[in-house]
Amino acid sequence: MNASRIEQLKEDAARPQSFSLGEFIRRRPESITFFLLVAICVAVAVANPAFLQPATLIDIGRASVVMGLFALGVFIILAAGGIDVSFTAIAAFTMYSLTVLVQSYLPGIPIAVILIMAIVGGALLGVINGLLVHHLNVPSLIVTIGTQYLFRGFLLSFIGTVWIMSLPPQMGAFGRMPLFQFESANGAVITLPFYFLVLPIAAVATWWILNRTLMGRAIFAVGGNAQIASRLGYNLKTIHIFLFGYAGALAGLAGIIHVCANRQANPFDLVGTEINVIAAVVLGGARITGGTGTVLGTILGVLLIVVINSVLVMVGIPSTWQRLVVGSFILLAAAFFVTRQRKK
């Protein structure tokens, strides 16, 4: 290589690189979700300044907890190239059966133990999913559709179908426990519940697993190509058990928080929320075929869905139109990511 060529390379290296917005978006697809979320909030705030009042923002935060926990579980499975639609059934099974157990046999048990039992119970149901996915060697969507009906059927047939309107005192107290509260200008007391902390803790734990552990590396490797990951020495059985067990644990935790927050246990609750949760993960930048996505994008996707639903409720749009809007966002996200993949 001659001296002039070397000097040219040095000059190119020293020259500031031009910023490409398109390249940034391709590398960080969750940025689209962030910009869209900000644009919606700004537009609504301009039309109705009451949207930015603390009460509305706290309502959004409170509504994000259960969906956020579900979404983190869906995301970690989606990152490995799978999909789970049984998480609401796991949540319903765990929350209702545990409420019955505490009410009938363990009335004085501390709330911390109840939360741990919910996590363990959800994890065990998730492990069943993982074992079936691995040993049957069929797509996880098919397996989890089956277990969704299995878990719900067992719950309604053998545990109960009656709404529990009066929760054990410690569960009701946990749902009302404030992280902080203040009085608004009109005299109403605004409370951010203590259970809100569960979502950021779960998000940080999920981020750490995916970005700082060998299991996280294995999850993305399986999402890229399971056969190659197996040849590289990754134990697919262990990965499947961990994935679905972790998602089940988050679902169990989400279920018991849902009960405590609503102060009632309904075995028919959470049915039909699967689409909203999966939509949040996809809108957050996770590819349905696996191998990509971030925890931050997932949380942004959850906030986007919650904000959209809140705005539609605020302006009096019926729930049927809410589904139409969410479906439109899913199609737009799918079109964007397909275009992005083709450009790559």
C-alpha cells in the first residue's frame, strides 16, 4: 500500500462520520415507538391540557404494570423465536387458586409469601409449557394454545367459577399501599401504588438476564437459528424450560397484582388481553421470528398501547374502535419491520 493511500485512509478515519437518521432507526427500531409515543402525547396535550395532569399520568403508570409484566415474558420468548399465548391463563389460574387457598386455609399468611407463591406457581405452569415445546418439537404457538385451554379448563372445572368480592385483608392492603400520594387542586387524593415498583424491577432483571448472562446470549442465539445454536453447544431443553418458566413466573406475579389492585378475584378475567400484550412487544421493535428486540422497546410498546387506550377512552371512543386502532398500529409496525428487513 503506497504512502498516499495510507494518508487518505488516515484522513477518512479522522473525518467526522455523517449522521444517518435512517441508519439509526434501522439499528434502534424502538426509536420509532418512542417518537410515536411522544407525538401522541404532545398532540393530546395540545388538544386537552388535562392529559398531562399528575392524575392521568399516574393512571397510565398504574395501568402499565400488569401489561408490562406480561409483555416482558412474551418478549423473552419472542427473542428466542417462540411465542406464548397462555400467559393470561397462567395468571388467571395462579391468582384465583391462590386467592381461594389463602382465603380458605392460610388467612394469616404474609403478603410477601403470597407473592412468592404466585411467582413459583406461575413458573411451574410455565415449565410445563417449556417441556411440552421441547419434547413435542412443535411450534410454541400450538403448544400454548393447547395449554391455555387446559389451564383455564382445569381452573373452571375443579377450582371455581364464583367471583371473590372480598379479598383476604393483606391482599387488599397491598393493593392500596401507596408508594406516594398527594392532594390535587380539586381536593382528590392521587396515589401511585407501591406495586408499581414491581414493573421497573422486573424490567431491570429481564435486561440483566438478556444482556449480562450466558442465558441471554443463548436466548438470542436460539432466536437467530435454533439448529446452529444447538451445534454450538447450547442446551435447547434448558433454554426452553428457563424461557417459559420465567414468562410463567412474571404471569403469576402479574395475576396476583391484578387481583390486589382490583380487590376482587374473577376466574374469567384477563381473557382476550393477549393481543394487546403481543402488540406492545411487536410495536416495541421485537421481530416475530426472534433474535431481536430490547427491554426498553418492550416497555415503550406497553406505554404506547396504554396511552392509546387511555386517549380513546378520554375522547369517548367505543372499545370496538380501540381494537381497530391497535390493529392498525400492528399492521403499520409489521410493514415497517418487513421493509427494514428487506433493506438489510
